[in-house]
Amino acid sequence: MSSPKNAILTIGNQQIELPIITGTEGEKAIDLSDLRKNTGFVTYDPSLMNTAVCKSSITYVNGEKGILCYRGIPIERLIKDGVSFVQIAYLLVHGNLPNSSEGKAFSQLLNVNSLMHEDMRHFFDLYPRGAHPMHILSTMINALAVYYPNVDLLSLKEDIDISSARLISTVRTMAAFAYKKSLGEPIVYPRNDLSYCANFLNMMFDSPVAPYHISEQDVRLLNVLLILHADHEQNCSTTTVRTIGSAQVNLYATISAGISALSGPLHGGANQAVMEMLRKIQKDGNIKKFFDKVKDKNNPARLMGFGHRVYKTFDPRARIIKAECTRYFQERHITDPLLQVAFELEKAALTDDYFISRNLYPNVDFYSGILYRALGIPEKMFTVMFALARLPGWIAHWREMIGANTRIVRPRQVYIGKKCRIPSCNSDKSGVN
Ligand code: SDX
């Protein structure tokens, strides 16, 4: 039976037809664009759980089947084909994987833009020691608009490659500098002879007294982790970017806002929170006691790295990251007791009715921290890694939103406050009764 072209909404004795939009993968949406104009009604959907805020061609997520595709290509295929993070960045921003000349030109742009303005180095000296790198990153990205002022809309649309490359490359340098600063160690500059991931690892771990040996396994693993975090359709931080960008705020300030949204423990901050949770459980040695806390409505404890607004089955990224844990630890002949705790925790949760009945499965953050730790990346940098990876996704969505001449985002509300005392015509002139 063919699906209806319109939905019928009956309000009292008024009946209106609302067009039905069908997405590429068959998802259905009721177009409410003219609802208020035709009925005076708005819809009420707090947290936008049932609302598509845009049409997008960048990423497809199917939460029931656990599917994630970038520009139509399943992530499992991209990982299997050994595509690099830089190629994925190009795919997300431009819509296709780069051919050899496009790839060379984009890598060249990344190299040319890998240094941040030398004056920006002094920013780090102004931060108190122990400042969280996400706060530093958000501030410094905002400041890029001061050092690279051609961020008005027109130039950015035309220079999208330069502005994308500057963000993707410079932010990687900023992140590594922030880490070195936090250690009180001399910063390590990017090198044009290294790939994106090798450069980052070198800037993080090279030192004048102990040269860093770049391992191909580490470079490969970092590519995989960044690819898996590169985009995820209308998540909280991407919706923030699209919303702020709709006011025609410059790209750097828009991305700075995305970073702030991502830093929340319910969003990108979860990978760091998972490690803290695993250590607590390892110390207590009592998963059941922890689960009792999580199930207690009066206790704010959550099984971090589990659950998802969209995935009601395994997050496909969690499956890949879990397999990478086994592969990497075997290749490097290392172990991590926290990985065993994570395996046991997952097994216990997947057989516990509280989690099963709520469709709570491991998400991208459950195992990722264990691999970042194995690469030597400190926990305070885990969410920074998420931000580095998500940059191409944010830029792609910003570009798509600008390209569609999106009107400024301004939702409505249902007012439930005090009755407005509208001054009547005989009230005193001040208008206050
Ligand atoms: C990311 O959106 C994206 O795509 C995000 C992301 C991306 O790539 O951009 O995928 C990245 O943010 C992954 C999520 C990382 N966050 C965490 O791991 C934090 C722990 N997870 C939860 O806080 C929660 O699952 C959310 C925030 C991820 C989703 O929250 P929802 O969709 O609002 O779910 P909910 O709070 O309405 O929960 C429904 C029920 C509730 O129980 P009841 O009221 O029905 O009894 O499930 C329970 C919740 O209490 N629940 C959990 C839980 N997650 C939900 N209970 C214990 N532990 C959890 N983790």
C-alpha cells in the first residue's frame, strides 16, 4: 500500500492537510512549516526529540538498526578500506572522497595552515595551570577571527577549503600546544613531512630530550578513532553550530560554541566520565552495588558510555572501537585492567533488565577512552580528541546550512507565566496598573 502524501490534522471543526516528506532511506516527516499560519497552533516538542530541524545530505543514522553512513558510505566500509581521517574530512565537507589531485591539494592546505599565529602562543601563558583544555580550545578558536579576519560569510563560502583546513589543522596544533603547556614542556611544532595523525602524535609526545618514535599502529588507530567521531547528524553540538551559524556568526565563533556544547558530560564529555566510572568500579570491585545506585531514581549515577538518544541498539561505532581494543592490545602485547572491567560491565548490563528494557547499549564513548589512554593521551584531553574529530562534521553542517540560505533559528514556546497585565486605555500613562 503506497504511503499517504499528506497527513490530516483535525482541530475542532477545522481539518488541514500537512505534506509528508520522505527521506532517502524512507524516513517520514510531517511538514509543519505553515502550521501556525493556517491554524494558529504551534507544536510542543521539548528537546526536539520528535523534530527534524533540517534536511541534510551529510550523515545518515538509523538508531533501530545501528547504521551510520557518511555521504552514503557505511563507516564499517570506510574503516575496512583504510580511508584516512583527512580523506573523511574532505568527504564530509565536499560530498565525495577526494581523487589524488584533490587529496594532494587538501593535504597541502592542511600543511600551509598547520601553524597558528605566533602571537596566539601567549594565550596559553594567561591560563591558570590545570585549566581544562576544552575551555582553552573554545576560547582560542573564537580568537581566530581576530587573527584571520576574513571570516565574513561571503569570503568563507568562497574560501571554505581554506577556513576548513585552517580549523582542522590549526586546532590540532592548538590542542597539542595546550597539552605541552599543561606539562610545562616546550611546545613541538607541526612538521610538513608528517600525515595529520602522525603530526598530532609527534606534537604531543616528541621532546628535545626523548625523541618520539612514530608507530604505524598508533597512527592507524588514531585515524580510526577520529573517523568514528567525525560526524553524527543533528547531535547537540552540531545543532548548536547550525543554530548559532543561522545568525550569520562567523565560522570560528560558531565552532567555538560547538566545542562548548560538546564539553558537556552527557555529550562529548562522557568518554572522560567513563574512565572515572571504570576506576571507581575497579576499586570497589562491585558492579552490582554500582548498578543499584544507577537504578535508584534519587541517585544521579548513570552508566556512562551507555544509552543514546538515537541508537536503541548497539552504536556501530562502539562495536568497531571494542574490536580495535582487542586488536591493538594484542598487536602491542599490552593489557589494561580497565578494559577487563569494561568488558565485565558491558556483559552485566546487557543481561540486566533495567538496561535491556530501556534499550541502553554501549555508545561511542564506552571504549574510546581506553584506546586514547593506550595511545598515551591524558584523560583531560579525551573530549578535545572528540572535538578535533568532529570539526569536519561541524564545518560540513555549517556549510550546508549557509548554502541553503537557512533563516535564523528562532523556535516558539508555550508561555505559562503570570498573566500579562496589559494596560487598559484608562490606566495611568506609565502603563503600570
Ligand atoms: C554522545 O546525539 C549524538 O549523536 C551524540 C553522540 C555524537 O556522536 O555526537 O553520539 C555522542 O553524546 C554519546 C552519548 C554520551 N553520553 C553518555 O554516555 C552519558 C550517559 N548516557 C545518558 O546520559 C543518556 O543515555 C543520553 C544522554 C546519552 C541519552 O539520553 P536520553 O535520550 O534523553 O535518554 P533519557 O535520559 O530519556 O533516558 C531514558 C531512560 C531513563 O530512565 P526512566 O526515566 O525511563 O526510568 O533511560 C535511563 C534514564 O534514566 N538512562 C540511563 C542511561 N541513559 C538513559 N540510565 C542509566 N545509565 C544511562 N547511561
